[in-house]
Amino acid sequence: MRVLFLENHPMWIYGLPNGFRDAGHQVKVSGPLTRNKLPRLIAHFRPHLIITMGWTDEHDPHKQKWIRRYVGRSGIPHVYWATEDPTHHDTFTLPYVKAVKPNFVFTICRDMVKKYEKMGIPAAHSDFGYHRNVHRCGREQARFRSNIAVVANGYSRILKEYPRHYRIKSLSNLIRPLVKRKIRVDFWGKQWEDIKPILGVQIPAKWIHGYLPYQDAYKAYNSAKIIIGPQNQLKQVTQRTYEILGSGGFLLTSDTPEIRRLFKPGKHLVVTRSPQETVRLVRYYLKHPDKREQIRKAGIKAVAKHSYKHRAIRMILELKKRSILK
């Protein structure tokens, strides 16, 4: 089957598209969309399925009109993967779906499936995953060597708008107690210098290293003794959860129902419920590299079934089941 992805952002073009390739399909990634490029892509590649995903520059309002016009006219099934649910469901995802009118929506949030269906939009759940070409095990690199690392954005501006967001609690349990006790954490990502209004502590400037390209994240995961992975929701896990484990990282994250559904704490990763527990776990595992190694290796095995190849196969099965694809 020929599958066309209308996307250009590194966070998206190296994951699910590669999963479809692994599953045996012919895949083309559009790159930056233009008014003339889109109809040419459809005419020349002749896809059996068109997929859009996430929230990037390829979702600008004028590009939404092009997608609706040219994809709609083509009669080719169009699937949208809603990776911004539930946080930005009302502000972005729902307006996008209403404007573009895809034939089917996959959402990372289980609770949203019924909401889409009630609006007459066929939908199903499909979570994040990882791909071995991007997130893989490798040798420790001196530039990224650390005891504890975070590879994520602080989102200090967004979190001010969502004061009850679960990510704030996750950050407060995972990061605040370490910074408060001056236990060094190396941060790769944006907006950590402005996080004090959210966490009540100032991260030292020398701990913050700025944005790390998506394709290089695995280097930090390979080189830190402990990777801290904040969670955004109680009922779903972040994309980095899979990517850290797929890269062979030793993951310390929040204790949530979804983490426990997917993985076994203490065997595949380590979880915390409080600031005090975070400090205790960090001190313990820094002193016990043999225990870290045991959990790290088990995490690699446990995450294997969450590859994007598995996600692509399940998507196709669901689309055939729902008669979107023949």
C-alpha cells in the first residue's frame, strides 16, 4: 500500500512513517506543503492512504484549506492522528478536525474516542511509540554524560495557562526536590530558565543546555545514569516514555495508572509518588549500578511491542475493520 504523510517536523517524520515502512508499505513524506505541491503529490504518488498528525507548521489555517480541498476531492481515505489530546483538544484538535474533515481520527487519549464518535467522527485509540532508527541503544558520549538528565521542554508559558495540569504535579515530584537539594540535574530543552513561577525553585543556569535536536535525544538517554521523564496525564503516557526505554535509558517517572498498565515498576522502570520518594530513589540507584543495569535491560525488552511498526499494523487493521480501507 502507498501511504502519504503530510508532514515535515522531525518529531513526526521519523516515527510513524518508518513504522509503516517496516510493516511493508511504500511511504512518502511530503515535506513543507505548498498549494501546488499537494495536488502534484497526490497525482504522482497515487496514495491509498493519507495521514496527517500532530500540531506543526503544516497545520496552519491556509494549509488546512488546501488539505480539505485537494485531499477531499481525491476520495482517498484521510486519517488524522490527534497527538495533542486532551490538553489542546478544544483549542486546536477539534477545530482542525472540523475544518479538514478527515475520514478517521486516531487519538492518543482513550477517553476522547467516545467524544469523537458522539460527534459523528469515526475514531479509535492509537498511542505514541518509538522507532529503533531514531531511539536506539549506543555508547555513552562525553558531551551528554551525567548522573541525572531531563530531555523535555519546560513549557513554563503553557503551564501558566493550565495551573491544574498534571504535568505540574509530575514536575513537582520529580524535579523540584532535586533542584531544591542541589542534586544536579542536566536539562536539555526549552523554557527551563523560566520554570521558577511553576515549581518555586530556580534551576541553575549551568545545568541548562538548551534545545536538543530530536534525532540526538538518544545520545542523552545513552549517557545519563538516570533519565527523569515527566508525565502529562494519569491515563496516558508521554511519547518520551517509549523513546527513553527504546534507547536503553534507565527511566524514573511518575507513578500513574497508565504507567502501571503498560510496564512493571521496579522491573522495567522506576516510579515515584512524592518528592521524598524521588530523592530516596535517586540516591539508591546512583549507588547501585547493577540494579540500574538490570532494570534498564528489562525496559528495552518490555518496550519492544510498542514500536511504530506495531502501531502501523494495528492502525491498518482498525481501518479495515471500520471499512475505511478495503
